[in-house]
Amino acid sequence: MLRPILAAALLLPGAATAQTLPCAARERVLTFVIDQRGETRLATGDAARGATIEVFAAESGSWSLLLNLPDGRACLLANGTGFAATGGLQPARGEPA
């Protein structure tokens, strides 16, 4: 999973300087997630301090998790392959569905 994150950091110049996350203008990150990876937004949620999160995935199984900051930047928290929808909320403990 580290390889896709490093690739994203290279695609987003200046994003990783003085930060540990690859962050850039939201539209630039969306270009990577939607246009290059072919993903669609599946879920959103509120985070701390006015930030939001978004989960994107594609039929191919690729997925991305974004953190949107109040200043208009988005950070690619993680991405990978093998995404499978669980068909609703699942218990946090026990075997994953």
C-alpha cells in the first residue's frame, strides 16, 4: 500500500514538503482519484476542526481515502486495491463481512 501513496506524492509536487501527507488543492487530488483511478465517491463524514473525509472506490477494486481541510486542500490518507462493499454498516468487532 505504501507504493501507491508514494506515487501519489510524486504526482502532487510540493505536497509532501513539510508534511507527512500528500496534500494539494482539492481539485488536483480529485483529478488523481476520479480521472486517473476511475473512482466514485461512496461515503463522506465529518472530522475534527471542520475537516471532512471521503471514501472513493471503483468497480476494479481500487479505493482512496481523502481528508478535506477547511482551507481547500485535500490529503490522500491512503489508497489501495481489493475494495469490497459490505452492504451497510458492519460491527467493528468480529470477522469482517
